Amino acid sequence: MNRSVYITKLASYYPNEAVSNDDIEKILGLINNQPSKARPLILRNNQIKTRYYSFDKEGKTTHTNTNLTRLAIEKLLDENFKQADIELLSCGTTTPDQLLPPHAAMVHGELGGNPVEINTASGSCSAGIQALKFGYLSVLSGNTENAVCTGSERFSKWMQAKFFKEEAEKVAQLEGDGMIAFEKDFLRFMLSDGAAAALLKDKPNADGLSLKIEWIEQRSYAHLLPACMYAGAIKDEAGNFIGWNDLEQDQWAGESAFALKQDTKLLGEFIVKKGGEFMKELVEKKKFDIDKITYFLPHLSSQYFGSRIAKELELLGMNIPSSKWFTNLTWVGNVGAASPLLMLEELFNSGRLKKGDTLWMMIPESARFNYGYIMLTVV
């Protein structure tokens, strides 16, 4: 197959103004009217300074996930590529606005234009890359000549204090302090809202730079490991995983079943280790020289994992100097499925890239340990 696929344009959209660490609980609200005891530790470890929320200081919604995605896509459009030119719309998210219709259908409905092929990828951090791979394979195979691929999140509504009210009251009755479990509090100080969109074509830009997609590889370890980050479910005292539709209705609120939860012990034990195993396998399979990588773009949920990834790379004999790393976690927060494309968009539009540069992206997803790696060449 002689066809190639190029990312010719990238765009991002963040809602409202950046929110500082001091303002998080002012906007999300205090759970049980108490400041989080875990907040200082979590912020010290993740080193996130600002993030974005899709509602105002009074808690009124300003953007839906569909809005965010559409606004990012519209930034791709110009006189050379109009709405009517889109052939495939492939959208990934953790946080759709509804169970049905699928997210891509809602985005298409709001975007308007012509009939198009759509695809929705569901998951967490790797959902945006799954959407990208669907678009990549479509253009590579000749199914379409272009694809618009997105990653987006609206985590903030899930993090508002009011959604933990019943659980906090229940805990207060039992234990006296009303503090929700760390596994739920942990994520309130990491997550952010936003969307990114990529335009894929079968030809590079005639003027300016493009990114040639060399390959996209993904691997799941769900056959070995249990759910680590989840929503719409609980784990009971025996560790059994129970989905929301097998719970009693009073458990939905009483146990914050729909809140996003993270098993931090499982995360710490396996997220870097399994990613390292897959990375080493890919280096051997693709036979590329890691020393020749120009930029390494790891999706980090927390800067805490940056140093652990660096140590793992060193142990595997694949050291990548910190000067080659590029992340934007500190100033945009963890935007889940949008994060990889948001990171790539920022670097692509920074003016730092030149023809011949190679970019290696690493996207770990802790939901049930799924990983994605992407190799790109600037052309």
C-alpha cells in the first residue's frame, strides 16, 4: 500500500478562563461544606497549576461536550476546507452528554453540513487516539480522502460537590467526618475540560508543515488486570465490579456510583510497568532508534508519573533526555481523551517544528490498562 496519511491541521478549544488551584473548590463547591484534606497532597504531586471548567462561578453550564467538540472542529475550517468537505467525523470522549445518540452523531447534528460517515470511540485517555486511528485507517485504505478526528471532555460537571452530597452525609453518619473516599477526591483536582480536533488528508499541505502518521499501535491488558478508573459502577467490599444498572436506585447517589473513581494502588503498581513492556516491544518490532526521536510527547495524568516513566525508560535502556519531552499538563490539566491531541496541537502550532523532526507519542489509559503509541514525522 503506497498511500500515506497526514495531519494537516490541528485545533483546540478551552472553555471560559483558566481556573487556579485556589479557586477549584470555590467553583466545584465544598463536599459536606469542608475543604478537602487530600487537596494539598494531590496538587503537590500532580503539579497542575490551572485547568478549565465548562460552567461559570455560579455553576451554570456554559458549554456541553458537544459544544466543545464543535467549536474545536470549526477552527479547522477555512476557505480551503469547508464544512461540506468533511467525509468522516470520528469523535472520542469519556464524558458524552448522553448515553444515546452517540457523541459523534450529536456533534454532527450541531455542526451541520452534509451527510458524513461517523464513528464514536468510548473510553478515557485513549478514546481520542482510537478516534484518530479510525480516521487514519479510513484515509489509508482509500475509504475516504479526509477525516476530522476529535478528543473532548467535560469532566467538570461530574466533579461538582452537589453530586457527592448524599454519600458525604452517609459517611458523616457512619464516621463523623463526611469525607468521601480518596479514590473519588483524587480526580477532582486533576481533571479539566476542553476539545481538540485534527484534520487528516491523503496529501500533505502544499504550504507549511504537516505531520505524516507513520503508525499508530494500541494494546489492552484488560485480560490481566481489573478496572482501575471507572464511572457508572462501584466495587463492593469483596472487590466485585458492579455496573449501575445492577445497583439499586438509592445506591446511585448514596455511593456516588456515577462519580469518576480511581484505584490509586492499582494505578501506581501497573500503569508505568505495562506501558514500559509495550514500549520495549514496539521498539523491537518497529526497529527504530529511540535516540533519533526529536520530541517525546507522553500523556501524563499527573507530573508524579513523569519521573517514574523516566526511571522506567532508563531501566529498559531507552533513556530519553528531558530536553526532548513536551507536555502541557501543568497549564491545561488532565483533559482525558482530548489530552494527546491538545498536546500535539500546542507543539504543532508553536513554531518549534521543522521538516524531518520525529515525534513519538505515548498515551496510557488507566481505565483498564490500554495503551497507545504514535509515530509522526514532520514533512
